[in-house]
Amino acid sequence: YNNYVFECKSDIHYSKFCKQAAYSPSGIYWSLAWNKIAWCEGTMAPTSTPSAEPSLTPSAEPSLKPSASPSDEPSLKPSASPSDEPSLKPSAAPSDEPSLKPSAEPSLEP
């Protein structure tokens, strides 16, 4: 923007602003999210803001943030807290703990 090269701040608190219009290099709060790192004299285009869509090629390292959509494969590390939604695939083995919400109908087997 304006022949400058900008870089999104790496600070975890400020980097979340880089995708928001008011914090873009042309926005009124640009200095909270971006560092002006160089002058561009036609030899290098300014860097773009982070993309809203994932890349087609996965990175070698895992992300620090979870994705917004569920995976097709189960996690190898279950979460520490229970879900508010029941599982679509219940386990075959019984739990060691009783349910807090018993079913309305009794089971046919003991």
C-alpha cells in the first residue's frame, strides 16, 4: 500500500487484527496490526494480508489453532472436557460412570 511493504505483527494479541479491514495497511488502525518494513520502488510488491482461505498445500507443521470444521478422522488425543452434543457413534463398551441423564426407555438387555 502506498509503495510500502508491510508485515503483520507477530504478537499474538495484535496479529488477529491483520484480516480486519479497519486494521489493513490502508485502514485507520493499521499501525496496531502491521509493521512498515520497507519502501517498494517497483521491484517488490507489497505483502498481502493473510488469506481468508486455506492453502491447497498443507504445511509441514501442525497449526496452533483448531480448525472450525470437524475432521473426518477421530482424534488420537480426546479432549479433557465432555461435549454438549451426543456422539453419533457411541462406544461399544460401557462407561465406568453413570449417566447424568438416563434414557426415557429401559434397555432390553441387563
